Amino acid sequence: MPPRPLRILTTSLFYYYGDTRGVEPQFYYLAKVPQSMGHQVDFFDWHTHAKPEMGGSAHMRRLFLNLLKSGQYDAAFIATFKDEFDQETLEEAKRHTVTFAFNSDDEYRWQDYSRPRAAWYSYMVTNSPDIFAQFKPSTPNLLHCQWACTGFWNGEHTPKDLDFSFAGMIYGSRKEQIQHLARHAALSPFGMGAKDLGLPPNPALPTDLRDSKFQTTLPFETINQIWNRSKVSFTPLDSSTGTTRQIKSRIFDMGLSRSLMLAHRAPHLDAYYDPGTEYLPFDTLEEAADLAKHYLQNEPARQKIAAAYAARTRAHHLWSHRLTPLFQLL
């Protein structure tokens, strides 16, 4: 880590996909974590500034550049979604500081989105090991930085009063997966889309979690609290397009929850956590249901795997671990 605190400008969505009921996790990853590491971080919410009533995208880009030029920043962390920043703005930005693009879903967005924009930044950051291995030779400024855990929500001593849960957005194949596991293993879903599943009320659900507000978009803090209360957490890894399995941020987000991670078998996941000892992989929904029920009836075995999952996360998979090598480039 550099010997002095850095000045960083982070820009991303502040609200989760623009929904004011939840804060975008990138805000925690790229602003709050560096701040907790002792760096000075200013945050610019490009989504709010780009609204028509605020002046639109062109006005937002001018504001961003004015802030960047006046701030004497050591680096800018930029997490975009579509075409919020154009080539001219980003090439101007990297003349004033070192810019890092943090893009996700490169498993299916690399060719059409990230790759054409790589040269617009000082560094293009991908969390896909395959994309990094394949395209680093032709993209010299490509870096690999995997998802990680913030460390802000520690559930290691939180009582586990939820048996089997899912917390987050319910889309695509997740709907059928969650319906199956709710029927066959009493899975309790929380988050956007849960109220559309048509599931009967779960009488075993803690009273405070029965409110309808838990069936819509949830703040990231609330999602972490649900993980922290769960004995077993369903961890689906299908992409939103349904075309691939990918490493999702939730794998690491809930790493200190002391929940048992029950996850799809996915490429590269075993490089981060040992199957069977730090998490439980499954291939079919029937297998997932059987595993959930087995470990809910074997609390010492569940606790052993959940504790190993937390220990590996704390030792190797915090956002402070991921960001330190990037800071050393400055």
C-alpha cells in the first residue's frame, strides 16, 4: 500500500439500479472500503446528476470533469452501466489522474461493452478470470480484480433464526429455482420479485421478517442482515441472460455471515473456496434440497463449514485485499 493516504474520486450509481430503496453495493466496495483503509474518497453519483431535470448526461460529464480537474486526485474509480461516460470524457479524465474502470458481467459483456472501451481508461478491471487470461496479451492495461467482502457486516456471532434463505433480486431462472426449493426444502425468499412467486406464507418465518417490505428491493445492509441470520444460504450463479454460470458478488459479500453457502457448481469457484469444507456445491435442485435439509439437521457439521467459509474470507477475500494491489500501481 502507498505510504501516504490517497485522494480517490469514485463514481457509480448511489441507489441500487436507481431505486431509492437500496444503495448500490459498488458504493461500499469502491468508496466506503477505501475510506475505511485510511484514504480520502469523494463520491460522484453519475446517475443522479445525469437525470434530465439535473441537466442530462452532457451536464453530468462536465460536472465530473470539473470535479476531477480541481481535486488533485491520485485515482478515479469508475463503475458504469451503459454509456454514461463517452470516449471524450474518459480520455480527458485519464489525462488528469489514473482511471480504473470496474466492469462486471464480462462473461457476456466483454466483446460488446468492456473491450471496445478499454483504451479509454488507464486500467480496465475485470472480475472474470477467463476474460483476463484470454485478453490480457492483447489488452495490456487489463487487470483482474475479483469480487470480495466489505467486512462491514459480520454475522459470526449473530443468532441463526432463519433456516434456509435467499436474499436479493429474483429474475430469470432464479424464479423456478426458488419455487422448487421453497416447495421441497422450505426456502424463504427475500427481495425484489419475492412477492410474485406465489408462495404460501411460511409459518416458521421470524415475525419481524413477515412484513411485505421484505418482498421488494432491499437495502444492501438488510440483505447482509438476512445472510447473517441464515443457517443455509441459497447462492444461484446463473447469469441474468441465462447463458452462463459466473462468479457472483454474493459469494464473497456474505463471507463473514457464518451462513453455509449452498452454491451452483461454477467455473473457478473452487479456486476461492474449497468444495465440501468451505462451501457446498450442487448440480441439480434435487441435490440442493437434499443438502439443505441434511445440514439443517446436522448443526455441528453446518457450523464447521460455515466457520471455514468465514475464515477463508477473512484471510483472503476482503475488498481491502483486492484494492491494495491496485493502490500499489499509483
